[in-house]
Amino acid sequence: MFKNYISVAWRNIIRHKLYAFINVFGLAIGLTACMLIILVIRHETSYDNFVPNANNIYRMEATGNIPGRDPFDTATYVGPTKELLPQDYPEVLEVLRITQRGGNVVQAGETFEQQIDYVDTNLFKVFQLEMVEGTRDSAFASLSNVVLSETTARKYLGNAPYLGREIVVNHIYERTHIVSGVIRDIPDNSHMDMEFMIPHDRQVYEANNFGGASDLERWNGLPFFVYVLLQDGVSIEPMEKTINAWVDRYFPAEVSALVNIPGSELWTPRFVQVPNIHLFSPAQGGMKPPGSITTLLSFGAIAAMILLIACINFMNLATARSTLRTREVAVRKVMGAARGQLFAQFETESMVFTIVSLLLAIVMTRSVLPFFNEYTNLAVPFSLILDPVTFSNVLALTLFVGLGAGLHPALMLSSVRPARVLAANQSGGSANSKLRVSLVILQFAISAVLIISTAIIYLQTDFARSRELGYDTGNTILVRGLTDPQVASSQESFKDRVIQLPGVTEVALSSQAPGDGNGSGISMRVPGEADRVVIFYQAVDYDFFNLYDVGPVAGRLFAEEFASDVFYSQTVPGYEDVTEDAIIPQQIGAVINVSAARRLGFENPEESVGLTVRRGREDSIEITVVGVIPDILFSDPRATFQPEMYFLSPQEYGTLNVVYRADDPEALALQIDALWTEMFPGVRPFRNYLDENIAQSFEFETIMGQLLAIFSGLAMLVAAMGLFGLSSFTVARRTREIGIRKVLGASSVNIIKLLMRQMSIPVIVANLVAWPIVWYVASEWLNTFVYRIDLPVYFIGVSVMSILITLFIAWGTIGGHALRVSRTNPIHALRYE
């Protein structure tokens, strides 16, 4: 019996090729979209599942509440947790600190940039990473040991074995390290990114924190990824309830006094279970960019919409064709077929269509996945489809689609009454026309939602990108890495050589580049104010403001004739052995922006010029405001204007800003690289363009918009295919009506207008249904932006655009059929059927 069902289904596919193609290809597109999303969801939700005991490991994060700045979530916490947490919480087995800093590896006479992972020696007690060479117990027996990933070991040392081999590392100072272990490369689906691990060395931290406490002991900074390993079966909840009081107990009073809030409010701690870090942690600044459960749900919903449209196509075409199969069903019932057998027959046909579509979808998924990964910066392997959970989800989806899409046609056809059909000597009526119209409305409503959403995302992203930043982002190259020990002492010489290159018009040094974001703040006391004020700061040179065409609104900019403008500190070459009091002058000049002037209590920027504030130990350093500039976004272009102070601080210059007028920027960039290599042999240059730096702030929205556009296009394609098949059938069924209309005097234009007008009504209704849905979703999404488009103004335009696009698709699909039938001789039309 079942074999007969299959053969009948296959004959129907062969006999009605257009119908079969639309159903199979439409379902395949929908299944491909769903399979891509299933693979992505499975990949994203499998993060860190390979870590033994992962459910007992928590990352200690913080919400920062620095006065004068919006709260921010960070993936790091303070250093003293290592010794103090186990003292007061017996359930804590281990506390691990990791920090990542740039350094250089010197190998075979060549220098490579390398991210260095400084770790506590209990790393492998917390994360039992798989060792390829060496043992976990002896990996960090000495401060000169280094543990590498397989790929990194192969990069620097060639072929195995690697144990005992030397590798020279330049980080703060140059040291030869001995390879004591090699780990299997950490899988891509992990929040961790470690490949070059060195144990913490107090000498490194003391060299970086001259005159103050080491990062290992400091409470006024968040330098470490802190992981807490709990005993088996112990809940984190009791610890979470008391952790704020614990922080306040140990937090230094002098640090709290700087910001006038308790330590638990300045750095509010929280614990995130390792398997939840990727998708559910709100923190930024992790080892890898976080995922987004909201994004996964959004794309899952979009894929479901595309599949729903494909299923609607199947139902529409099946119910339309059912009028042609009622005579077949009636004859089968007269011959003794039971309703259950007929129901099984039509459900089997639906499953055959779906299985063929699934096979095609697997091929399509395999073909497009590499491009999808490249587009989204993911690394989802196709082999993941063989994962039992993924495979079972795909099969369940196929079964649901096959049975669900064929359910209504099967119920309808199996309920046909033979006497009524055979006595009337006709194939059936149009009882399901209202259902088909409703389904068409649903299809185009979904398409309209996707079209309008895509347009709003694009408009908002473009609006945010083109926001007035206060400076020109074009024709600027950013040369990085000037804090490297081999480069720092020659920054000015390098700058002087670059300005001489053909096509270069201006150069300037700074600690950060525009668009990098700025989280560095200093606490200062304002005369007459009881509370201290926190203002963000950046280091710039004399030419920086001129390069970005920023002039003062009050006072002056930095000038070489004012020696007190320059701010020295411990890391200036030649000052390493001098005490802090001898290095830092007691009076320093600074330039502030308008927001900083307001933060200091001055609505009129001119009134702030000459103001002296105090900072440093016992407020011993006087900072005099010499000038005020307009608010400009040298930090994150998505952020609000924040109070900022600018110093002439040569020891902090890390970036050379190069403005050019050359027609070939890549050629100029290569000249800069050649100059760098000449002056700093062995140190690899790193650079990028300012406009690229700014654009990175909107990378997420850009990818979202592009993918939404792709999915919207797929939805429209599937809807158009279904409408094409349905309109073909509808026009064919109305051939006699059209013939009679032509005999009574209707022209071809009249016939085409009639058919298009009737098809336009459900499309317009679909848009009316879509508008309130998109309005609500768009309003909620735009509320996440400080600077956003005026939704009512733009919504009208994109809604009109949506109607025009959907009408154009509807007219295009039915127009060809209408034109062909309208030109048919009425004699042939009246002989139809």
C-alpha cells in the first residue's frame, strides 16, 4: 500500500512539472534558511561544552559606575580576588587570573607581533585543557616557562617535538622562555582565545605600575579575567548575595574617597557560568566578541517566516489543484477507498515533496555555508549537521513541514462526497478561495515586515555613520604600535620621516585613534567642591587638533613656548630610575572639551579657562585648563559626548595619525611600512584607515542589515514563486469567464486591469497588517540608540516603498498570465473545459 502511495505521488510530480518545481524549490529555499540558522544556533549554544567541569566555573565580571560616565559592563575584575576569595568562601577551590597584552616574539632573527596570555599557575586546575606535549602539573614550574597552542608552536618552532625548545619574548623586557607544554588548539566555539601562555611575573607588573601598587594588588582597575572554580554541587547563589559586602570590606577607603561611592557600587561584581558567557553575559571586552541570543532568536524567526511562506505556497497550490482532483477522489471512494487511505495518500505526496526539497536544501546549505561564514565572521562547520541534536532537529523540522503543509489539502480532499461531485459532472467549486486569499495576505505581510525592517536598519546605520563627529574621517592612515619598547624612543623621528613622504600633508601623535573608544578616566578635586570629579583623558601632541581641524572655543591650544604644558611620567625613555616626584611636574596644562567644562561647573566655556584642579597623591599635582575645544567624538562614535581632558603626554603616544592627499593610498601605506621596517627592523608594522576604524563600531548593525536584506530577498522570491503558480492556475480556471467578457466587448487592457486590481487588494491589505507590527519592533530597536532617525518621518517613505515593491512583484507574476489569456481568441476560451 505504502509503495503505491509513493508511486502515485511520484507520477503527480512528473506530470505537473511547474507545480512540482515551485513546491520543491520553494520548500528547499525555506529549509536551507532554517538549516543555516539551526547550524548557527547549535554552534553558538555549544560554546565551552568541551570544558570539563564547566558548570562549576564562573567568570567574575563587573558593572562599572564611574561618576560622569554611563554605566558599563566589563568582562574583567580586580587582581586581589586571587588571595582573598578563598579565605572567606570555603566553597571556592581555585581563583584564576588571566590578562592579555601585546608583545613580540623574536625567532630566527625576525620579530612577530604576538598576544601574550599572562596566567596564574593554577590555569590547568581550573581549565583542564588537553595537552599534546608536557603535563599540566609541570607546565608552569618556572617563570621562564611558556605553554603554546599547537598552531602557535608550529608557527614559531616548526615540527614537533617542542618541549625544552627556546623562544625569545619581548614584553616589557626581553627574556628567553622554555617551552614546557603544548595544548590542543582551543576550539572555535569557546569564549577563550589563548595560544601563548606565560605565568604572571610580579616584575612585569611593577615595571608597568611605577610608584604604585601592582595590578596584582590594585583595586582601582579591572585588568584581569577572573575565574572562580566551585566545589561540585555548590550553588553560586549564597556567594552572590554576600559578594557586595565582601567587596566593601576589602576595598581601600582612599580609592572609594576618590569617587565618593563604595567599592561595590564602583565595580559591582557578578558571576557568569562559563557555558553562559558567550550568549548571556552583558559584558564587553572579553577574549572574543560575545554572541547575542537576541540575534539568534531574530534570525530564527526570520528563517521560520521564510519556511512559513514556502509552506503557504504548498498549501495554496495544493488547495487550488484540489478542484482538479475531486473527480479522482470521488472515483476512488466509489471503488472502495476509505477516507483514512486517501488522507494517507495525500500526506505521502506532501512528504515526498518535502524529502526531495530536503535533499536539495542539504546541497544548497553545503554550497552557501562558506560564504555565510565569511559574511557573518562565524566558523560554523557543515559537519555539525551530523551532530545528533542537529540532525534530529532537521529531521523533526522536515517531518513537521511535510505533514503540516499537507494537512489541510489532505483533510479537504479526503472529505469529498462522491455523489455530489459525480452527479454535478464537474470538478468542484471555489470553496477554498477565501482561504487562499488569506494565505496570500499572510505571505505578503511577512514579506512587507522584512522589507520595511531592512530599510529601517539601513537608514539608522547610515544615519549613525554620517553623524557629525566634529572632524573629517577621510584620507587618514593610522599607524599603531608606537609604545613598543623598540619604537617608543624614536616616535618623533619616525613622525618627522613620515611627513616628508610624497602625498602626506599632516601627521600627529596620540594615545588613541578616533573611534577606538576611551575608558581612561582620572579623578580630580575642583576648588570649592566637596566631591571629586572624574573626567576621561587622552594624550595628544602639538599637531593633533590642527590635523583634525579642531580649533578652541575658548583659551588656546597646546604650544611649544609653554613648557608647563608637557606632562611627563615614569615611562618616558631616560626617566626609568627617577622618582615619581621628580618626573611629574607640579603644574600641568590641559585642554578640555565643552562637556568637561560643564562637568566642572561652567556653562560658559570661557569661564573655565585658567581653572586649576588637583589630582595625584594628596592632590599634589595642579592641572590648569588652558583651552576649551568643541565636543567631538574622538571615542566611540555611537556614544554620547563625554567630558574629556587632553594632555601633552609623550610617554602615552601609541598612534601616528597621517593625513594624505595621494591618489593611491595603498602605495603610500606601503611606503610607510618600508620606512617603519627601515627604522625598526624586526618589528612588524600595523596600520589601518580611520574610516575603517569608525565603521567597525557599526559592524554588527551592518551585518544584521545585510543578512536581513538577503533573507528578505529570499522571502520575496519564495512568495513570488508561489504567487506565479497560483496566478497561473487562477487565470487558467477563469479562461471561460474571460472569453465571455471579451465577447461582450471587454478589451485586453480591461481584462489585464481586472486581474491586476483583484490581485492588488490582498497585497495592500498585507501591507496594512504589517505596518503596526514593524512600527512596534522598530521603535523598540531604535530606543537602543542615543542618536536615531525620526521614525514617523522615515516610516512613511519605507511603507510606501514596501507597497510599491510588493505590488510590482504581484503585477509582474500575474501580468504575463493575464496578457496571454487576454489575447486568446474567445472561441478557444468558450470551448475551454
